[in-house]
Amino acid sequence: MTAANFQSQFNKFNQILTSFAYTLTQNAEDARDLYQETAYRAFKHYKKYQPETNLKAWLMTIMKNIFINDYRRKVKNPVIFDDTTDNYFINSGKQTTLNMGTSNIMMKELTSMIEDLEDSLRVPFLMHFRGFKYQEIAEHFKLPLGTIKSRIFFARQELRSKIKAQYNQLETVYES
């Protein structure tokens, strides 16, 4: 197929492609851009079109793929608008400070909750937390496997209730 033949065939679908572009973008300006990009790519690769196939479907597939790729690109790299003088908010990201205060406090609280557990629950729990298998812990203490699993389970239950009590108490303080 020659370029002239392709152009005459392409022109038959101008209205359909324009409508489809608007359906995808829901914006007249973006629809025109999408139509132009589709036309550009179609004419650039017109030799890849098989003359006996459906040109309308081929063009609409090109358009749909361009739209999807652009959408994914926009989602990954959102545009930030900053109306402040000297783009204060955009430029302020260069001098950020990492504040680990909240997570450090929470870790101290969790550590103290673990330390408050009975030794029979705390030690197997910490060993399991550090990566020991249940069987290894059972062999270390010379106890049945089921006993070790139960102790670790009870340690988790007790920690869960302590955490819930601690943070529900904080929520009621902030609500008043």
C-alpha cells in the first residue's frame, strides 16, 4: 500500500478517531493531542499495516495503546503545581530531615512490653522472632514442640492485648 492510498483510507476514519479520542480522554485538548499522536504513529508505520485487514481496528488499537501508555506514565510521574513564590514547596524537598521520633518511641514501648512478659513466654517468643524454628527452640529447652508453640502463641496474645490497651487509651485521650 502506498502512502497516498493509506492517507485516503485514513481520512475516512477522521471523525470516528476524533470521537474515540474524546471518549478516552474526556477533554477536547487532550483528544486532539491523542488524535495527532495516533496519526503520526500510523503514518510512520503504515508499511506494517496489512492491506486486507481492518484499518479502523488497527488505528483504534494504536490510539488505545497510546492512551494507556500515557495514562500509566502520568500515574507514575504526577505533575506537581506550586503556586508559591520561587516554587517554595517544590524546592523545599531538597532539604528534608528524617524524623524517626515516633517510630523510635513505638519501638521502645514494644520492647518494654516484650520485657514485661514472663520468662517462660518471652524467651521462646524472642528466639522465634530472631529466626529460630519451633523445633530448634523445643530442643534448646528440652520441651515438647506443642508446648513451645503454645508459649509463643500466648506471648503473641498477651502482646496484642497490651498493644490494644495502650493505643486505645491514647485514642481516648486524643478524642477528648
